[in-house]
Amino acid sequence: MESPKTTGARRRYKLWLVAMTVILAWAGYALFSQMQRQAETEERLSLAKERLEQVQQQSDELQAKIKQLNDPEYISQLASKQQGWVKPGEELLTAP
């Protein structure tokens, strides 16, 4: 027969083992869920960076277009090509 000391010690050991199992299971679940959230966040960051790069490229193109539209020579060329306007003394030649 076991003594009361060993029975209590076994009970405490089993309780400690159950508590550690629960704590380790919770820690594993928390770690796994954080890893999933991190992967999702990294994916969103990657998409946001790609979108930012596209928007910056569009912005650069629009800035270049603005510079062109501020140039009187470019505006003159556009008026000649698109509207058929010519300066006094010039003739508009078109291909048949």
C-alpha cells in the first residue's frame, strides 16, 4: 500500500503535468495563429508595395506630361497635329 506522502506527490505531479500540457497547447495555438497573421500581413504589405510602385510610376508619367504641356513648342505641335491649326504663313500638308 502506498503512503499518503506518495499519493499526494503523485496527485500533484499529475496536476502539474495537466497544467503544463494545457499551457503548452495554448502557447502552440498562439504561436501558430500569430504566424498565420504575420504571413497574411506580409502578403498585404507586398501587394501594397506593388500598388505603390504602380501609382508612383503613373505619377512620374503624369508629371512628365505636365512638363510637356507647359512647353509652348509642344502645345504648338499638338494643335497642329490634332486640330489642324497652323501659324500664320505656314501651310498644312496632309497625305491623301
